Amino acid sequence: MLFIIEDTLNGILMGAIYGLAALGLTVIFGVLKVINFAHGSLLMVGMYVAYWAVLLTGVHPYLSLIVVVPVMFVFGYLLQDILIKPIFKSEKEVREPITVIIVTTGVWYILDNLALLIFGPQYRNIQDNPLRGKMLEIGEMMVSVPKLWGFFTALATALLIYLFLQKTRMGRAVRATSLDRDAASLQGINQYRIYNIAFGLGTAVAGVAGVTLVPFYNIFPTVGVLFDIKCFIIVVLGGLGSIGGALLGGMIIGVIESVGPQFMTATWTEAIVYALFLAFLFLKPSGLFGVKYDW
Amino acid sequence: MLPSRARKLPLVLVALAAFGLPLVVTSATYLHILILLFLYAYLTTSWNLVGGFAGVLPLGHAAFVGIGAYTSTILSLQYGVSPWIGMFAGALIAAVVGVIIGLPTFKMRGAYFALATIAFAEGIRVMFENIDHLGPFQINGPRGLQIPPLKTGLVHFMFADKEPYYYIILVMLAAVLALTWAISRSKLGFYLVAGGEEPEAAQALGVNVARAKLAAMAMSSFLTALAGTFWAQFTLYIHPKSVMSLDISFEIAFIALIGGRGSIAGPVLGALLLRPVSDFSRIYFGDTLPGLHLIIFGVVLVLVMLFQPRGLQEPLTRFYQQAMRRLSGGREAAP
């Protein structure tokens, strides 16, 4: 019995990190109403930035946030400004231009293969960092310390985004645009700038998720694909655009992945996750906390 | 519009050239590249039925390739059924599966359909990688299935040379192009385009959009599975990564989108332009610059979407029509 509790606990911790990755996707969707297919690749970029920052300076992995967050924000901001904004402008009447999905898919392939070209296919990890392999003993249970850090980072990030959206003037503009872009424009909000900011924010969150993974996860060019599909599943599970839903959806996936192998081959849990996703798509596409309007 | 003779003549010339090509191209490597080119042109044209005309974005067509490949291979290895029969068995299964996916997802917004197809295709791939037996059928998990090249000949869909494969895929491509052409001029074709562009308006006019899309999906998955059998018989070795990987799904979609979805010439044009890029960059830069062709694909895709969202066929068709008009002496009135 104990090991199930232990697995559940570790699953929740890892799941919160998945949720953190999906949080960026949900923020972008909430405002732009499009799914950013390149999200996993942005996470991968964040991981590489963090990796090199830690490797070159030798600081604590979490200190790399100082570099990763602004770099990723600017990266996302420019990506939306240069590649996605023109589509929104030319397809004004379409609420959810399919072209955006296609362009972000193109970006996914460009980024993944650029990483392969520049860094090679090898798995990298930071061997000597203060978090690697650390375990916390609670009674007879072992809890991974780097995942614990990731868990609290996920909660903190979610809280910060929530506060930003609720308490700041800019956050209010973002929410207004997300509710009704035309009405927001009429109030003098520059909707395209809001899109840039939302995309930058989502990308920065993907970067934060990358930082939480760096202490214990392998870094390789296609690492994003693993998270890409997981993030899609999580946001649909939790409800597209919902911050709490992303975290909860992430934890559900995390627990399935971590407890499942006690009862079956580990790879089967992956199939279960896909089945759960399809079941949600078919039965309750708005997810746990989604708005019906958004699907 | 051009006079019908001026439109038919180039088509006949292209067809003749395609049939005569193996007489000139004797190198096995180049023939192989040509076969893959036609295979992808075929796959993208099949994809286009639902991805182009129906206005949704399926990103999991590799699943149907895999279903086709595995069905015919299992039937021929374990039961001695000719791959030609297995080919259609697989295609029927794929069509049913396609309808099952489409049934709940076509009602949703575009992104959900794309996500559902990805999840579905990946789910099937993971299943095949984990299963050794499915009931009485041997699947062999990640090791896949090897087809021993024992009996060659048309009946066994197995040949020692590449030429027969070339002609088979060429005929398949011609057939699927003719089918697409027929559909694009049929009621179904109009329903699809109407439903893809203005679903509410089409619905209001009494068009059953969902049913038209389902029909397109069934045909598209049926045709895609046929190519899966071809692939299996051509390579004689299939495993989940080789016939069901996400990369295949994406390459099909990319080629169609770059060439121009929703047009007949677009997917073929896309394959003509992009397949050589992928083959030659793999041959020449495969070791030094891995993934180069995917970067090129991605960049071209993004540029095309930004500047020519209806694909490259549009400017090329315009150019071609102008050239033809000039050739015919400018007697044609302006369109």
C-alpha cells in the first residue's frame, strides 16, 4: 500500500511540472484562441537555454530563471509578432485561423531540427547540480527533491499568473481581449500587442517548466515532442484556457504515469493516457473547467 | 478558361513522360526516389480529400498507412492471402476507423480535430509497439514484421526490380487524381467546399456538412491504407516507427499545405518540389546536417502560409495559364 502512496505522491509532483508546461499553452490559448503546436519546442529551447546557463556559470539550476524568463519572453513575443500576427491581420473574420496551427507546426519542426543541427542528437544532463538524485525521506517513503522544487515552482507560477491577470491593468487588458477581442479593441486596447504579450508570457512559462526539468531530466532536441502531446492532452483534460485545470490535468497524467507501472508495463500507461484523452474529447471536450464557448 | 484541347494536351504529355521515365532512368537509386515521390503524391492527394476539401486539419494519417501495411502483411504472412486482397481488407478497416474518429470530432473546432487525430495515431502506434499478439495475429511489437522475398510476381505483389513498383504507384496516383477530379466536380465536392468554408451557411441551405465530411474521411483513410500495403510490399519490412510515426503524418500534411490544399494539382506539385529536397538532403547531408530537410520544410511551410496561404499551386497556375494564353496567340479573351 505504501508504495502506491509513494508513487501517487511522486506522480503528483511530476504532474505539477507537466501542468506548468501546459500552463503556458493554456495562457496562449486563453487569449489568442489558437493552439500553439510549437509549445513543446519552446520548452525544449528553454531547457537548452537553462542548460547552457547552468553549465557555463555553474550556478544553482533555479538561478538560471534570471536568464531564461526574459529570453523566452522576448523569443515568444517576437515569434508571435513576426509570424503569427500577420495571419491574424489577414484573416480577421476567422475566430480561430487554422493557418496559425500550421505555422506553429512549421515552427515546431524548424526549432527541433535546428537544435538537432546545432547541439546534436545526444542526451545531455547536468551531472553536478545540488538537486540531482536527491531524495527526501518521509517515514519509509522517498520523494524526489528536484520534483518537489518543480511542484512548488508550478504552484508559484500559477499564482503569479493569476495575480497578474486579476490585479494588474495589463492583466485586465489581457482578460478583456480574451473575452471579446473586438470589444476590447473598441476600448482602446491594442489587441495585437496583447497577443504578443500573451504569447511571450506563455513562452516564458514554458521556459520556467524547462528550468524545473533541467536538474533531473535529459535534454535532447526532440524532448519537446514528449511534452507537446502531453500538454495538449492536459489542457483538453483540464479545459482549454483554465489555469487550475492545467495544473489538475497535469497531476492526473502524472499520477497515471507513476502509479500505472505497478500494474502493467510502463509503456501501456502511455496508451491509457491517449485513451483518456480521446474519451474526454468525445464525451466532454470542454474538459474539467473549460468554457463551453471555447470549443 | 482555356480551351479544352490546350488543357488536355499538357496532361497527355505529362502522362506519357511519366510512363516512359523508367526507360530513361535506369539507376535504381533515382527510380527509388521517383517511387517515393509518387507515393507521397498519392498519400497527399488522399489526405487532400479531407484535409483540403473538407477544410479540417488531419495530422494522424500515418495511422491509416500503418493499418493498411499491417493488415495486408499479417494476412499474407499468416494466412497466405495475396497482398492485393489484404490491401482492400486493410483499406476497409481504415475507412471504418476513419469514420469512428470523424464522427465525434467533425463537430468540434479545427484544433480539436487536429489534436484528436494526433492522439489517435500516436495511441495506435504505442499500442502496436506494445503488443506481440492481437488475438491470433502476430504483431511483434517494436520488432515489426519482415516479409520474406520468396515468391515474386504480380500475384504476390513482390518484384525483384523496381520498375513494376514504379508502374503500380503511378497507376494508383493517376487513379486517385482522377477520383479527386471527379469528386471536385460532384455534389459531394461542392458540399465539402461549402462546409469547409461556410459551415453555418451550408447547413442553412440544407447541406449535411457532417455527413459529407465523414464520406471524405472514409475515402481518404481507405485510399491512404492502400498506400500502406504498397509501402509494406515495396520495403518488405514494417515496424511501428516506419509506418506510423508522427513524422509521416506531418510530412503528408506539409506537402499538401505547401503545394496547395483543396486543389487537385497542389499535392502533386508539393511532392514534386519537396520530396527531392528531402531525398537529396538525406543523401548528401544526412551525416553532417541531420534534419536539414525538415528545417527546409518548416521554413518553406511558414513562408508559404504567410505569403501564399492557398499554396504554391496558385501563382504557378496563374503563370501557366498566362503562358498558355500567350502561346495560343492571345486569341483567348481575358478570363
